[in-house]
Amino acid sequence: MPIDIGKAREFVYRQGTLFERALFAWLFDSGSLERLQQVILCYKNPDGGFGHGFEHDLKAPQSNPLALEYLLGVMKHCGIPADHLLDGTSAWVEAQMEADGSLRNPPQARDYPLAPWWRESGGQTLPDSIVGNLMRFNRVSPTLLERTKSWVLDNVTIESIKANEWLFMAYHAADFFFAIDDFPALAEYQQATIDNILACARALPEAQYDSLFVFAPAPDSLIARALPASILERCLDYLAGAQQSDGHWRDQHELPQWYPITTINALLALQRYDRC
């Protein structure tokens, strides 16, 4: 069945947030980048951080690491230019760091809707992906980078990277070790990350096929070139046939709030691989 972008648009505009609608417009309908960036800034607080439910799992208006991590991941994956979006954000992250380099979440987070899997921690506490992607956008201070490197040295090992069994979670290592260029045994960490992603991809359950394209966003990407063609084709074939009758793609957890961005990501992968 051919991809119906009209139905996908209808679904995202009916069920998506203002940001998701603006992102869809920019990616697929020649929409305005300026408007997309203006919408993103609606989620930014004066302290330089982001909140206001930008990441669906944490609805608190206060700036929180989870909202920023999600934003940076979307910006990287979709190619959204940073421009002025991240002004002051590195300083905000540094201000949230505990003595050990982990990140502090706003205590008010538990006063607002919060996904149960974040209830204990109050949100994201790991700095690696956030700082790695700030590096990609050239928005990280030397102090923040050094403190994060120390945290990674204390908390991430080759063995812990290889032990990961859920492909989605490989973003922590991938975002950090492929952004930094000065780190002890960097090539070994990078190779362990690649090996883990490939191992997870080989064992990937069907419901998680879409997550492969976080790591292999286009045919010329590092992981796409390293993967057996059969795995890529299997995942692309699944995506090409997984659009639902009302236009959306399901996410791996069957959580409806994630269907609009999953739909955007599925369309983007299929477009980049010339499948639609």
C-alpha cells in the first residue's frame, strides 16, 4: 500500500502538539523554519532551559533535563538549525549539575503529570546525550564539557555499553562518543557503541523497527553503512506497510501521545531512503 502523506498530515494536525504540527509543515510542506523556531522558543524559559511539557513524559513548566534532551535529539535528527534557540542553555545545564556530574531535576516536577517510569528520579539525570548534542551545535562551555567527561569516565564503561539490550537506549553512548574528539580510548568506546547498535539491530523486535532510523537516519550514515542490507530492508519494508488507516504510525509502547512524532519520524526515514 502506498504511503498516504495526506492522511499522515491530517493525523498530525488533529492529534499533534503545536510543535509537531510546525515540524511536519517544515519537513514535508515547505513550512517556515522561522515559525518552527518560534514555536520551539515557546517551550523555553528565561533561565535558558526548556520545559512546558515539550517531552510528553514530563509536563512541568519548569526547565528540566528531559525536555532539553528530547529537543536536542529532534533537532539533530531532523536537521533543525540551532541559530539562537540554545542561547544560554549550556549555562543552564551547568547550573543543574550535582557534584558528581549528574543532573538535577526541578522538585516541582512531581506536582505535574509525570510518566511512572520517571517518578523515582523526577526526570532525566544523565548528562551524556545532552552535552554530546550541545557539542554538535557548538553550544557547550569548556567547564560543562570537562565535568561531563569526568561523569562519563566514572559511569560509562566499554562493558556497560556492550551490555545494553534495548536499541533505543544506545543513544546515550552514540550522542556522546560520536560528538567528542578528545577522550581516553575514544576509538574503543566508539567501536563498542557501533557493535552494540548492530547487535541490538539484529535482535530488534518488529514493534521497535522504527527506532533503528535514529541511528541510521540516511543511507550514507555510519550505522546504515555498517548494517547488513537485509536488516535495513526488513525495517523499511515494515515501516512502509505500518501506516494505520487514520494516517499514523504506532510507537513501540503503544502510547498515543507519541504517535504524531513517530509518524513524522517514519515519514522522514521513508523519504530519506526513497521509499515515499
